Amino acid sequence: MSTLVIRSQRVLTEGELRPASIAVQDGVIAAIGGFEEFGSGGDHHDFGEAVVMPGLVDTHVHINEPGRADWEGFETATRAAAAGGLTTLIEMPLNSIPATTSVESFRAKMAAAEGQLAVDVGFWGGVVPGNTPELRGLHEAGVFGFKCFLVPSGVPEFEAVGEPELREALPVLSALGAVLLVHSELPGPIETAAVEVAGDDPKRYSTWLKSRPRAAENEAIALLIRLSREFDARVHVVHLSSSDALPDLRRARAEGTKITVETCPHYLRFAAEEIREGATEFKCAPPIRERENRELLWQALLAGSIDLLASDHSPCPPDMKCARTGDFMRAWGGIASLELSLPVMWTEARQRGAGIAEIARWLCQGPAKLAGVKGKGAIAVGCAADMVVWHPDAQFRVDAATLYHRHKLTPYAGRELHGVVKATFLRGQKIYDRGDFPAPAVGRVLRRGQA
Ligand SMILES: [Zn+2]
């Protein structure tokens, strides 16, 4: 049996950076020892001072294939992932056609992914009006959990649910032990705001911001806390933007409610005050809010009140972003950023006193735990040898044209970031090496429960 050895002066294992050697057999971490422990012969990589960390896990990615592969596709998205140090993605059930709301459509998605993956990809199923009878089948077929919207999703195949549908689905999901991810905005406050902004300039970011008030998020989260408690169900708030909801979330979690929460790098990096007129590459829902809101999200993240970070990578063709007209109200809501989560978060975190162990908790362990992906998100004996090798002190300027996802429009274009990915390993195979993809398409379709 051939053994691969990866070593560096800074391996992140058991929550700390230390000199270590990692011995890999058949794609699995077989042993972790001192820097000199496994000799230097054979298939041996010495990464010196570079950080060796678990491959990132991103549980909120829209790949849109089959059906809307012109927006993004498995090949481009997973290459971008490999280049960004990600080794596992859990893909959202909507924007593909069909949406992943039945066992049949789940099979169609797995078939579309097969043979195209540079990293591992698993799938969330969807909860939409009328598909409660499909939920058990989807769970058994291997989706990692479910996603629903409380407001229109932006695509007609994936309809929003309300409290009655949640009351139907949650007992089923609770019995299965499956988590429900929720786009947490309620329509009421958004409808009220729509009247208020009707005459405002659609090119101004403040118009978009006002049209998606914090109340929509706060009220949705209050409802989800009540329902999670009532049905003893696992509920996960995706892409939290409103810091006003944090006290309720903290209280519910302290009381043992099974509610978890993520936020995204763009809410932690950008602020509404800085978004130029017509800069629709910043549009997402819920919106990027004020600087003061961002600081409260940071405090919650650093205090452990936010479980994980996910990119919510959701690109579309440039025309749909209304780049020419700069119309925030008509532009597609979604930020393209998959490849940049690590450097964006590291650039911000290092200025706020957080370390690489926190980065791994937010971008590796936290997401792996949410989805229950086995053997991912840690450098530990028995885990998959999924690793990113990167230089935390190196800097680069984001050249959008060189990003690997399909459409290059991104709010990170031109930004100076810290943290350069040197190599990515998936199950011990080097899948990315400074601009090269030495082992293309070795990613697998993951199903819940598989090792
Ligand atoms: Zn999303």
C-alpha cells in the first residue's frame, strides 16, 4: 500500500497549528505525527511554512445545473472550489431545472453532476408547497437535509412556503432528524416597504436596502424559533444579515432550541454605506446592511453565536445583473464569490484578532457539522485527506477574469486580499496546484450517511 506524506511547520490539527506530518493511505488520513516522523522518501510533500488546513466545506452553493447551466455549472463551480481550497460543496435545490423537490429530480441532478466534479458535491432537497410526500424518499435517497423559502425565491419552479406548509413539513423532518434550511425573510414587511420605495431611484443602493427591511428577517426568525421549539425540529437560518435577530437567536439557543445560523463573507466584508450607485454586483437578499450592523455580526461570530460561514455563491449571466442600467430593483440577487471565501475571511479575521483555528471552525468544521458530512472538515485520523495548503501572509489582488466560476462579475474584483492558496488535496490527490488542475474530475457525488 503506497503512503502519501504531507508535512509542514504549520498543520492545523486539534484546533492548533503545529509542525506535523500527515500519512495518507487510500485517501484517508492514517496517522498524524511529528514533523520528521514519517521519513522523507516516497510520495512526500514538504510545504515548509505554508499552512495545511482541512479543505473548506461550503454548504450554500447554487450550481444551477441541469437547466440553467448557462448561469453556472458543475465543472466551472467545482474548479473554482478547488482553486479556492474547498473540497466539499452541498448544493442548493433551486435554480436548476428541475428543482430538487422529488426523488426523480434528485436523480436527474446527480446524473448531471457525474463525471464533471473537481471536488465532492452533495445536495440539499427542497420543501415546496405540496411536496411533503416526497420528503422521506429524498432523505432516504441521500439528500443532506432540506431548504425552503418564505418569500419568492426568484425562480418559478421553487415556490415559497408559509406557516401552514412549515407545520406540515416540520413533523416529518423532525421524525427523520433532518435539518430544514430556511431563507428567513417574511413577505409582510417587504410588501409594506415596496409601497414606501415605489418612487425611489432604483440605481441607488439605499432603495434596495429599504425594500428589504430588517423586520422581514427578524419576524421570520421569531417564527422559526417558535416552530423549531414546537416540533423539536432542526432549523437552520441561512445567510443571516439582520443583527437585530441575534438576541432572539442567542436566547433560543441557550434554551436548547435546535436552531442554528450561518452568515456569509459579503455581510462581514462590505457595508451599505460603501456601495456605489448602480453597483448591482453587490445585490443579494437579504441585503448587505449598514456598517454598524456588520460590526454586530462580527461580534456574534467571534462570540460563537453564529455557527458557520457559507458563500451563498449564486451567479447569473451578466445581463441579468443589469450591469448596464445599474437597476438594483430588477437585477438578479446573488453574489459570485465561491473561490474567495478563504482569503476574504482571513483578510478580515486577521484584523480582528481571530486566528486560523477560527477560520477552520467557520469554514470547515461548522459546515461539515451542519450537513453531517462524515469524515470531512478536520485533519484527524480516519478523516478524508482533504486539505488546503495556503500562505496566510501572501497577498494578491482579485483579477475577476482569472476566477474559475462561469461569470466573472463579483464585488471582490480589484480587492487586495491576504491568503494565497497554493495547493488543494481531495482524498490525498492533488486537485489544484497554483493554477493547474492535475487531477480533474476526481470529485464524487456525496450522499447522506456515506463515509
Ligand atoms: Zn442561496
